[in-house]
Amino acid sequence: MSGLGIRNYNIARQLTKKLPTVQITLAVPNEPDLQNRPFGIVQYKSNWTKAKLILGSDVIISQGFGLVGLFFYFSRRKKFLFDAYDPINMEWLETGKGSDIYEKRIRFNRDYLNLEFLLADFIVCANGRQRDMWLGMLSSLDIIKKRDYDRDSSLRSLIDIVPLGVRQAMPIKTKKVLKGVVPGIAGRDKVLIWNGGIWNWFDPASLIEAIGEISKKRYDIKLYFLGTKHPNPKIQEFRVLSEATALAKKLGLFNKYVFFNFGWVDFEDSQNYLLESDIGVSTYYDNLETRFSHRSRILDLIWASLPIICTKGDYLSELVEKRRLGLSVPEKDVSAIAAAIERLVDNRKLYQNCRENLEKLRTEYSWEKVLSPVVNFCRSNNFWTRRRIGIGYYTRLVYFYLKWISFKIFKIY
């Protein structure tokens, strides 16, 4: 599963646990293959499927639902929780960097995001930086009213923080998957794992170059990219993946020091890869996407108590530094990345200290703890819902829908 899939899966699990009398349905884009789940799973293939799900539900939790959101207003009893944990507006800027054809789509997506905020009864995000950004957008949309502030000066009843959590069960090794299994990775090698996808806002090139520098003087450090293809078939391969594989081949590292798993690993099987690895790595650029991001795969590294090397600039890199969970490095600094890798590999005292700190942090990020605002919103019939009343709100809503339809159908903006 992608980070969003993992998040939604655990939301469904916790709601099923905390609200045993409520029917929970998880809607997914792929053919579901999860076994032994305590909730229903439905594959949505069209807007009609989404519409039926909305009509048959009392509370909807989503990162976006499209034009079918109009169905919310056929029943005043429905509540919508907008999950804004992913700074998608910044991702769109990164995806469209250097291409003029993305200009209209970025404007369209901005209005789509505004529409979600207008429709939402409650909003959650992943960290304080994101919350500050979204509060600014809510203010500019005239969503924050004086009566709202008088009711709750913290505005937590409007937008609260729900970070990604870590899995409850401890990771258990069920089979060998890397050392002595993958040709080129020996049993005594130190394995660095990139335990997520390779998207355009990441920087695998600097990491690969750092491995190249290390390989000139030692042979025991290997880098393994766990997933390359996004599990959602509608998302195409990112340019940076082909560039990363080409660079590894150019430097003579491909399948010698740098290894790619061309596909995706099953969610339950990922623990075997983490437990056979020695260090978790994630390198990216110090830009707006990084500043407001919340790297989902870092949480799996915390779960597996795997010391972390990451780029400075985002919320979780500050956590790595503050809680001494590993080492953070400047963006695109190949020498600093190489030095950090060798330091964590060779300094056993530092390495063990990072593992101990990760084990302490793990309980703080349990899904049960982090999802309490979501559970409270779904549980309480008295929870304050912001039913928008007045011609000004509906005028703005119709305006956004007309702009959206004009782009979707006629490509006019």
C-alpha cells in the first residue's frame, strides 16, 4: 500500500475497534486482497460507485471525492472529514516543475482543494506546519468566523493534527528476503533500505552517488530500493525513477551496490525487508513540498527501530535530530550523505543509541493515540459541524463547481 492506503487502512481498523456497532467501509481503487479484516472493503471504479457509497453512509472520510460531493447536500445529516495530511498543492507544483502545460491544472487543483475545505465539517492534517498553512487558506476562504473563534479559540474543533501512526504489532521476521537471497547482497553486508516509492520530489541521485563514493573503498554497504511502481495503477511512473536507474548503471553500481525492486512489496511482507536492513534512508529536496510534508515511510522506520538518514528541512527530519533517531544531512550533499552512512555503520554506540530512542518513540505514535480526533468526530452526535448557511457560501460553492466542470469537460479555465 502507498502511504495514503496505509493511513486509510488503519483509520478503518481503529474505527472498527472503537465503534463496534458502526458499519465501516473502506473504499479502494484496486482489487482488494487483504485477508482477515474486520471491516468491509469496496473497490470503486466510477463516480457512480462513489455516489452510492456516499448516499449509504453517515460519515465520509476522504482526501477528495470529486463532483459526487454534491450528494452531501441532499442530506444534512451527513458529515465530511477532509483528511489534508498530504500537502498536495505543493506536490502539484513539484510535479509540474519545468512544464508550462501544468499551469492550468495547478490552478484547477488549487480550486479543487478550496472546494474540499468549503465542504468539510472537520479537517485533519499531519503536523503543526501543515496546520498553519491550512489555517491560512481557511482564513482566506472566509471559513473562519468570529463565532467559530469564540466557541473554540484553538480552532481544534475545526482543524486538528493527526499524524501518521506506527503499526501496533511488533515486526516479526517470517522469511529471508535480502541478505543471501538477492544476488549481490551477502549475509554480512550492511543494507540501506529506501522503503517507499521514488517520486519527483525525492533525490535518489545524491544517495546513489554517495554509495558510489563509498564503494571505491569498501564493499560491504549496499542500497536497496524497496518499491518503484506505485500500487495505484492510475499513477504513472515518475521521471526520477528512470533517471535513478540510469545513474546507477552509469556509475557501475546497478545490481552490485544499488538494487531496485521493480514492483511493490505486499504490506505484511514489508516487515521482513525492514528487519533485514540496517539503516533506513530517505533523501529529498529542501523545497516547499519538503517543508510541509510528513514522510509516511519514516513512520515504518520508527516501527522497525531502524536508524534513519534523511534530508534536513521537513518536520520529521527535525524529529530525527531532536530525538536522536539517526542523522540528517543537507540536500544534495553527496559527501555528507556518505559520511553519515559510514558513521552510522561504524559507530556501534551511536547506532545502538538511535535504536533505543526509536523504541521509546514508537509508543507515542501508536495509531490508537494519533487517531483520537477522528474517532471523537465520528462518535459524537454533538460534535460541532460547520453547516454553511447563507447565499455567500452557496454562491462561492457554485462558482468553484462551474470552474471545475469547465476545466474537466472543456479544458477551459
